[in-house]
Amino acid sequence: TKGTTYDAKSFGIGISNSMNLGSNWSFQQSIDGSRSDYYESNPRRKDTYLSARASLSRSMNQKWNLAIDGSYMKNISNQPSSYSYNRLTASIGINTSF
């Protein structure tokens, strides 16, 4: 990535899986991680990003689904006061497909 005030090199890896749980339910999960080096920033910044996500959905009919989703994200930085964080999110909703 080349920004206007920094250059960064990043690499990452992720894995995901989806399972059908009977005729109306499905479960998806994923784990991701990345490492970024903002080598031209002063002071030099290095971040490690980790995330995990799980989703459960139930088919209500051919077009509508009930969805429950949760995720956890963690960014670990060598500049922790500015860039390190933990985030936990959860949602529930209804979605459709066309």
C-alpha cells in the first residue's frame, strides 16, 4: 500500500468454513490474521491484526433468512496507545437474496 504520508508492506492469511446444519440452518466461521509494517513512518509502526467470525443463519423461506453474527477483532501495535484495540461485535437481522 502506498499512501500520501506512508508506505506499508502487509501479508495475511485466512481460513473459512461453511456447514449446513439440517435443511434450514447453516453455520459459517472464519479466522484471519495479517502483519503490516509501516516502514517509512516515524516512529516505525508494526501491527498484527487477528480476527474471528461466526455466523448462524436460518432459512425462513426461499428468499428470506434470519442471521446471527458475531466477530472479535484485535490489533496489536508497537504503538499501542494509538493503534492497539480489541473489538467485539454482534448482530441479528433478516436478509434476502434476489
